[in-house]
Amino acid sequence: MSAITAEPITAGRLTLVPLRAEHASEMAAVLGDPGLYTFIGGSPLTPQELRARYERWTAGSPDPAVSWCNWVIRLHSPPCLAGTVQATISSSGHQPAAEVAWIVGRAWQGQGIATEAARALIAWLQRQSIHTVIAHIHPRNQASAAVATAAGLTPTDHWQDGETRWRLTTTP
């Protein structure tokens, strides 16, 4: 599998913009609510910590068989960042697969932004010939489960680190 690189993805009210270290200051405020980490663990990072993380992510995976694709969610109106989506793409047997995740700041939750971003991401992955998409969601995270369902994923019987594996498989 050759490396896949994040590129801008436009959908309705938003654009998924490839992540850059320069997004760290604004994203630290977006992701600053400790309640966002209830199901995923961790705590808010400072702008400096987030910049360091974003620098690592944009440098790419040390494994040449894995592509790290990360985006910020930029709303068109009002123009601001509202969250992130990501896809870790790797070979699974003979077909590449993507593990996806999303997080939207508290101020933008409940508006369908995560669903719109997840759908746009999955459509882009399918255009990259990725036919298996996986997400891991805490069983009590009903909002994330609703996003996954709306994006076409379904829960499986597989568990990883206390989370349910959700899956979408399409045919080429």
C-alpha cells in the first residue's frame, strides 16, 4: 500500500482541513472541556502539548505500511474550528482498512457536525479504495454511537480496551 495523505474534504457546512501544528492554539480551546474525555480518557492538553502532538502526527507514522490522516473540522459559518477527525489506514490482509475517530468541542455538539464530518471522511476513504472502516466506541457513549450509526457503521461483537468495535465494509 502506498502512503495516503490527508487532503481537504468539503461537505455542506464544513471543510475537513489537513491538520497542521499551527491549529494547536485554537484546538486547545475547542478541546479544553474536561467532559470531552469521559469516554476516551485523558485530559485537555495545553496549546504547547497539543502542538507537540500535532507535530508528531503530521510527521507521519514510523511504519511505512500505515498512513496517519488527521483533519480539523472548519465550519463555514461562523468560520472556526470545531473538532477533529482522523483515520489510521493500514493493510489488513490484502485490503487496506481505516480506523477512524472524531471529537467535536462541547459548544458544537448536538448540531450534527460530527455526523457530517464522519460521513465526509468515510466517503473520502471509499474514494481512496478503503472498503473497511472501523471505529471503537465506549458502550455508554451514545452520542458517538449515533454518529457511527448515521455514518453507516454497525456494532460488532468484538471488544477492545472496553470499547465496542463498529464496522462498515463496502464492496469495491
